[in-house]
Amino acid sequence: MPDLNPEQNLAVKTIDVPLLVLAGAGSGKTRVITEKIAYLVKQGLPARHIAALTFTNKAAREMKERVGKLLDDKQLRGLRVSTFHSLGLDILRKEHKMLAYKSGISLFDEQDKITLLKNLIAHSTGGYDIESVDLYSGHIGQWKNAFITPEQAISQATADNAESASIYADYTRSLKAYNAVDFDDLILLPVLLFQQAPEILEKWQNKIRYLLVDEYQDTNITQYQLVKLLVGKMAKFTVVGDDDQSIYAWRGAQPENLAQLQKDYQRLKVIKLEQNYRSYGRILKVANQLIANNPHAFEKKLWSALGHGEPLRVLAHKNDLEEAKQVVSEIVHHKFKTGASYGDYAILYRGNHQSRLFERSLREHDVPYFINGSTSFFSYAEIKDILSYLRLFVNHDDDAAFLRVVNTPRREIGPSTLEKLGAYANARHISLFKACTEMGLTQSLSETAISRLQKFCAWVLKTTQEMQLGDTFKVMHSFIQQINYHQWLQENSNTQQAAERKIKNVSDLIEWLERIAQAKDDEEEKTLDEVVAKIQLMDILERNQDEQADEQVSLMTLHAAKGLEFPHVFLIGIEENLLPHQNSIETDNIEEERRLAYVGITRAQQTCTFSYCTHRKRYGDISESEPSRFLAELPEEDLEWVAKKPVDRAEQKVRGKANLAHLKSMLS
């Protein structure tokens, strides 16, 4: 492996002891993981016994593609490169009987979770507050990520979270009744299973004989437990992480997990990757000095052989409107002067609300731009409808799916009917679908209402049977016709164009499902319930579709920018109460905000510009702003404060020419 530096080479070839690779930004960590997978295979470990885990589908795809260039198809057979949650889903699907689940487990997203919690509140005598449903949901997620069961939550409850602990227990029972799990269960339930069933754990340890984990600083307590159980006493693993890039505390990430490894594994070897292949030296010097203000379990210092580079510029503005105008003007001027592409520029910010004025200014200058976080394919109503039908065919006890489609298109089954059905099902602790067939329902609903519900359920059963026995996708096309769904879309769209777009989306979804079913990862065609489970997980993991900015300026939050790089970066709103954020100041969580600023700086390859305002509009009022404390922590000799710089006439002339040229291109 002649292209690897000495530290990377050592990390790849260290396979006989547990290994932590402390990989700084831009230090080639993905390359180390992919090269190590290839090295393990060439050392005689079959790929089917290797698993590499990461946090996003995009990262997993990229990793798999890179390994594919190092090994042939035969060598690759059986290799698992996936997200933590994909592995968890696979474990649950294969071991559902041990957890007392039926096959065809439904996966609840956040919307399904909120719907279920609201239903529990509506039919409970526990005195829950419907206005606190988001708080309850948040607490439940935090407990699951911290490996706290409902019983433990109740025993540890305080006055602030006692209601959440109580509804956590009710919520867990209801999920089980619906043969469903939520996103956080995909890690929690396998851990509980492995703890309770050593023989199942041993089976999975024999499957996964070497484990690699990317972005280890983003693991939560439950994910740490999963890794610890899977690697067992043999401890055949490599984890790669950077505590300086841990920016997800709000979703349970524990950078302390890196230090915990040293306590749990006495033979742990630590290798540091400090050579950065992305940025000029000056950018790294500034980033190093900033992050040095945080305490560290492991010390490291990024360096680069790419050259020193220009000073990092600091722009000051009298208000946020001027900030947007000036930054866009800077981009136009720099592009004209250097011949760069618009795709080389990124505008990064702490909160999504900061993008609005920049969008306006970019449009006014006719500069193409791309906002990371645009509408996901899965968020369209028509896609949610069809997927809910499929979820119901696979799992009749999926109440969230039942409620979405029972009256879509309209079947004259109104809210009053569903409310009474819900109350009956809740009292009997059964699903809505099962409640429709019970004799006792006659006490709650009229004959007409029961007849409509039972007609719908009979159709669901018939269609399910046809899908299982016949051509699944032929039946899928057929049921969409049977319910006159295209006509429903026509009637409920504002324009013909909108209706056609929705119909095409449905068609694209069916084609995509067919492709997933026929993808022979495991040498056999996937069943409908496998396809639906896979697409549900994909929905949650990829709320924002992977889109390419191409020849457009990228706008995104600092959180979204992690893992990306751009030649020229503008970090805007570098002010107290924005970065660091007011919430973090009040909760004394400045360290994570500093890591966030560090992530922003290390996205830049060639130039990095900071921007702040003296006054900013908040909630309709103009208020004074102070420059961020982080600016004072940077090396003065590597910053250029543009407001303090003498006026350069030649530079002004060039700017004038750039603006004139841009104006001409707009007019043409």
C-alpha cells in the first residue's frame, strides 16, 4: 500500500489488537477503513465475516463503492457495509421470534411515534398533556439512546419527567401490540436480546468476526453496548473517530465513548492520523488553536503539506441584510477574479433561518444556489399513502398505516367512526384492524360504520393474499387502480401539472421497489415485507435526498456540512447567541459549539471567511450583536479584518469590473 502514509499503513495492518484510529478532519479515514477491509480479506478472512458500520446511507454507499475497486466480486461476497440501524433492523427481522414479535415488523418514524403518543393521551386517564407530546417523544428517544428501559425510567423519574416515564411504558406496550418498533428500538432491542440470549449473541459474533466502525465519536451509549457485545472477548475491531468533530450531543452522541475504550480494553492501541489532505496549513493552524480551548482525552494537531495559504478574512456588517449582500458580492467578485465555479463556494450557518436573506440576495444577483435539506421524495403525500398501504399489507396491526389509508381515497369512514374504533381498540389493547372484526364493536358503532370498516379490512386481507401468492408488483399496480388512486390525485391537485407529477412519483416508487426486490445482495429475491422494511429505514435515514450542488453555491447548516469540503467557505453569523448558540451558553455547553465552529473551518480547502453583524433582526426587532468569543480565540496573525484594512484602489477597480461583467451576463 505505497500510497498510504506511515500512520495510515499501520492502522490498516494492525489487526491483532483492538484499535482506535484518532482521525482528524480530512486525514483519509474512509480510505483507511476501505483499505483495511481489503487487507483483512487478502489475509484470509472471508468478507462475509466482516462488517463496517457508519451513520448514513451515503457514507455506507461510498465505502462500499471504494471497497469494490479494491476487491473482485467473489472476494466481496457477503461483506456487510451498512448503517448501525440497518444492522439493527436485520437482527430484529432474523430474530423476531426470540423477541416475541411476528414477521413483518413495522418501523415507525417520528410522525408515527407522535400519532401513537397522541392516541395514548386521548384515551388515557393518566393526566397527560397533549401539548407536551413532543417533550414526551424527546424524553423517550433520549432514554432509548442512553440504554434506559421503561422500568428504569420510572424508577429514576424526577418531577420533570415522571409523565414521560409513565407514557414511555404505555408507548412500549402499544408498539408491541402493533408489531412495530421505532427508529431507536433498532439499536435498543438487539442489545436487550443479546443480553438475554447468549446463544443468539454467539451466533452473531460468529457471523461478524471483525467489526469496523466509522464516526465513532457519534455513537450513543446504546450503540456502544451493541459494539461491545458484538466484538465480545476477542475484541477484533477498529473504530475510527475524532472527538473534535462530535457535534450531535442533542441526539445522544457521546464523544466520551472514545476514552471509554481505554477503560474497557486494556490492549487497545491508539493511532493518530494528523496529516490533513484537504486544507492549507493556515486554515488548520486557526482550527487547531480554536479547538485547543476544549479539554481532550487525546491530543492531536492537524498539519498539511499543501502550503500555508492566505489569511482567514473577517467581515463586519452593520446588519444581516448588508451581510447577505456583501457575502454574495464577495462570491461574485472572487469567481470573476479566479475563474472558479459557483459550485466551489459554500455558505455555512448555525440555523436554517439564516439562509433566507442569502437566498434573496443570490436570486437578485442571478447566482444559482442549492439548499441542503430540500424536500425529500419520502415526504410527498402520495408516497406516504402508497407506502402506508404496503405497510398495512405486510403488518395488519400497523395502526399508523391503517389510519393514514382507511379513508384515502374516501370510503365514508369519518373521524367520529375512527375515534370510537380507537377507544374500543385501546380498551381491548388490540390493533384497529383486529378491532374491526370483533363482535363487541357493535356496542360502539352503527351497523353501517362497521360494514364499511369490515369491507375495507376484507379488501386488505384479499390483496395481501394475492400479493403473497401471485406476482407482487402486478398486484401492486392492480390495487392502485382498484382504489382509483390516480383519479383521487387528479381531484385533489390544484393543477393538472401537479397531478401528473404526483402520478409520476407513484410510478417511480413502484419501479424503485421492484429494483430493490430484485437486488440480489443475498443471492435471492427479497420478499415484500423485506422491501417495505428496507424502504422505511431508507425514508428515516434519508429524509433529505442526496443531491448534487453542481454549478451552484451551497447553503447549509454547520451540522449538515460535516463530512463535506469546499474550496471556499463563508461562515456567517459568527456572533454571541448564534455561534455559540444562546441555548448552549445557557446550558454551559460551549465545548460542543466550539467543535461546531471547528467543523466549519475544516470544511475549507483554500479560503475561509468569517462574517458577523453589529445588529441583527430577531423576531421582528433589531438587536445589538457581539462578535463571537471564538473569534478572540483565533491567532491574530492569521486573520485579516477587512474593515481595518486600508482601502485598496486597484482592488476596488477589479471589484467594479467583476460586478459590471456579472451584470452583463445577467442581461444577456
